[in-house]
Amino acid sequence: MVSLSTWCRYLVHKIEVFKMRDFVIIVKLDVKQSYKKGQISDRELQDAVWKNVFQGKLTYLHWSKGEAMAPTIGEQGGTLLVRKIPSADPGRVFVGDVIVMKDPDDSDNYLVRRLAATEGYEMVSKDEKDEPFVLEKDQCWVLADNEKLKPKEAKDSRLFGPVPMTGIVGRVIYCLRTAVDHGPVQNSHYSMRKDSPVLEVELDVDDMVKNHKS
């Protein structure tokens, strides 16, 4: 049973996302312009807001597999509950978060990696031949959790370098490895506190098990 205070915090997050999108659902449907021209009724506008703000979810399910994020995600794969990040910046995703990002080598593919550094961080290589550098604005550095893998195997920033923050589409908040092995993902302290009401309201383990691919 979700408490009233949790529901209120959850609703604040939904409203925040709605504001961040700058009423994108209205613009997308050309409702804003139509409304001004009198081509859409107040009821239709209310229905659009209700559907997208109050009925729409802040999360989605994503399947991921491979050694890169073990043990956070099992090598055999895991069904992930991902919180959507409409606009990624250092104020919404934080160092330590497990994120879903566009593959720098294939825009149709997505990688799950841990955010290791953001703009302003100085990156110093273990190899003395490599010059230190500072991440520029809107750049970030991502790493695989599996420290046993070499850069080519891990396919992270040690291989492809800094990536744009705009490539981040979500934060992983829960992982189901098997029907009996699942739980919240360890992210930054701030993110875990912020995602807590979202997890309480939108987590449906039965649905995750039903959609699990293994």
C-alpha cells in the first residue's frame, strides 16, 4: 500500500517532467495551436493533459545482457525498470548512476553503463603516456561495472572516450535477473532518494517476470 505522502512526492515528479517538456504533448499533437484557433475544446485539452501527466508512466522496461555490468546485471541478462530522463544534465543524473544511453557506434542500439564523471572532471589515465584532460560542457564519462574486462570487452569510455549527456535516456532503478533474484539498483544517494516514490508507485515485479526473456 503506497502512502499518501509517497503519492504526493510521485505526483510532484510527474508535474516536473511535464514542465520540463514545456507542454511537449500539446505541441506534439498540435493541440496548443489548434486550441488558440478554437479547433480543440477545453475537454479535449483536459483529456490530453490527463492522459500524459496523470496516466503516463515515468518508467519503462528494458532488456540488457552481457558481462559488462555484472554483477549489477547478470551475465545471462536482466529486465530493467528504467526511469525516463527527458533532459539529461548534471542536475538530473549524477555520478554513480547506472544509466541507459545511446550506443556511440550505433544510434539504434542502447548501452547500460555507470556514470563515472561529468563536465568539469579532470580525467587522468593510468598510462603515463596519455595526457590528462577535463571533460567539457555536456560531456560525461561512462564505465562498465565489471572491472575484470578490458576496455574493448567492456565497451565504455576507455574505448570510445567522452560521450554527450544528450545520449542518456534513462536511469536504471530496479533489476530483475531471475524471478527470485531481483532488487533496486545501487545509484547515487541523491538519485535513489529522488527515485524512491517512483519505484514504490510504478514497480510491478509480476509484470517484469512476465516480460523477462530468459
